[in-house]
Amino acid sequence: MQRTVNFDRDVLERARAAATYLAAYEATAGVRSLADIVNPAVAAYVAELERRYNDGEAFRPVIRMPPGRPARRAPAEPPAGVPPPGGADAPVDRGAPVAAPPDDLVL
């Protein structure tokens, strides 16, 4: 499947340079195209997101993504008057932060 994705210019230029060099001079690297760099990187990041935010399961498939970039949302907070798990004074565990993709990465 083909999908248009916008990358940070520097990241794209570095990936293209790496793919071109490796395809021409380093056959043992197993990189013959830009897709050989992008697909494993995206797969690894998605697997990490599934592990952290969906109990290691794949997220629900979507038929079509909405156009544009969704607005950033603040982390969900419990409704007013509802104590967090462990009592009102217990810290809320939001898990370890995950590195965000570049701002201009659009899938």
C-alpha cells in the first residue's frame, strides 16, 4: 500500500543518503531502498506504542484516517470528585514517556 507521509527534511535527507549508500556499497546491510529503513523503524515504534498504551495488542484497525492532523489532547484526568486508583493521595502513574515523532510526521 502506498501512503504519502511528510517527514522532517533533515531526517528524510539522512535516510535517503543512507539508503542510497547502503544499497550501492553495503549489501550485507540489507538496505536496498528507503522502504527498507522506514518500514522497520515504523514497525518498532508502533510495537512500542502498542506495548505501552494497548497492553501489547494491536490497535483497532481503521478503514480511513481523517484528513489533517488531529488536535493535541491533554492527558485524560479522572472526573472531578473521583479519586485516582489507590486513593486520593496516590500519585497517578502515566507510564514512561514515549519519544514523539517529529511534528511534521503525518501518516
